[in-house]
Amino acid sequence: MIKAIFFDIDGTLISKQKPLVQENVIQGLQQLRNQGIQLFIASGRHMLELEELKINQQFEFDGYLLLNGGYCLVHDQVIYDQKIDAQDVQEIVKVVKEKHYPCLFIENNRMYINHVNQRVKDAQASISTMIPPICQDININNIYQIDPYVDEKEIQEIIQNTKYIKVTRWHDYAYDIVPQKGGKAAAIQALQHYLGFQKEEMMAFGDGHNDIEMLDIVGYPIVMGNGSEEVKKHGRYICQSVNEDGILDGLKHFQLL
């Protein structure tokens, strides 16, 4: 019996073509809630971005596993909190400043970018999100996620002297750097401990590289039809694409709707 379902946002709940959660999907989510199933966001995004996208105005989820699992709330209570090691942040900042790479820095209550170029504009436009304010005052002791807008060679240069981080890519020229002990899987494990779910009682929907560890830790991993072939290898079922309201397809396949 499914007791909890985790939803990625970009490419799963919304897309560039459908920047709002569709009404029939919201109705489906409400039907799940009426069955007693708890519903969670699991995303690389910040709560400020959810507010900008109006997602938590459209539907109030039971919890939010944000910043790729680094900052997790259940009914407004923080249950998991994982910052990037301050020394690692310092090493990243050193390279970023020397090379003048554009980089987004994310704290628990704010997000800011050191400078903006075309890569930043293109990446942010792809997820229908405004560019955060520019700031050079980086609080190295309170960084949960760092997003450099760089290529494959440049990201390796940025992380070469770090010890406790891991990296996922969300755009051709954009990466998420998170704590080694962070990630969506770690957040779900914390939630399991907090609420007492078992693996076979959990389902997840995702499409991107940063969803793989989440898909691997639940009993019912569902990959969106628009997901990459690499991600699809981790799905128990491949549903229709986000633009075809694939979430409803996946829920119907497992007879939850």
C-alpha cells in the first residue's frame, strides 16, 4: 500500500510549455490525499522559487524536500538540514572568483548570484525562473547548494579541491553542487525515519539526473516520458511526458486513481 509519493518539479509537475501544475493533476493529487496518501515535493529548488512559481499556492503539499534534499520541511518543521562544508565552499569560491564563472549561491532563506551572462539567462529561462539578485558577499558558513553555470571541463575545475560534495547536472550549462551527505535519497531516508515509511510504501516521479538516487530508494520509481534514457533505466514504469500529464498516467497504471 502506497503511503507517500515524492514529486520532482521541473519536467515532472511543470514544464516550460506548462509552467503551472495542470488542474486535472491537482484534482488527482487531491484524490490521493483523500486516500490518506502523503504527498511531498522533492526538488533542487528553493522555497522562494516555489513561491515564484506559485506551486505551493496551487496545492499545499505535506512536506518539501528542497535544495536536492539539503533542506527538508514537514508541516513547516525542519526535519533534515545539510549545509556544504565551509572549507569546500571556500575552495569553490576561490576558483569561481579567479575564473569569473557565474555561480548561484543558496542559503536556507535567500539565494543570490555573483554575476550574469548568457548561460545564466538561458538556463533560468529553461525553468521559467527569474534571475536571483547579484551579490558578492558570500556567507560560506550557510551555503546549502551552489549552482555554477559552466561546461563539463569547468565544473571539474571548480570542484577539484573539494572533499565533501557531489554534483548533478540540470542544464547543458548548469550544475547543482550539494553536500556529499545530502541529496534526495538522504532526505527521503530522514523522512522515513521521521514518519516510519517502508520502501515498498513509497513512490516517486522524476525525470532528471538528480532524481536517480530518489528513484532508486523507493519501491515504485516512475520516470517521465521526457526523461533521459539514463534516467529511464531506473524506472519501474515509464509514464507519459509532463506535457501529457504523465503523473496521472503513472498513478492510473498502479491503480491509485
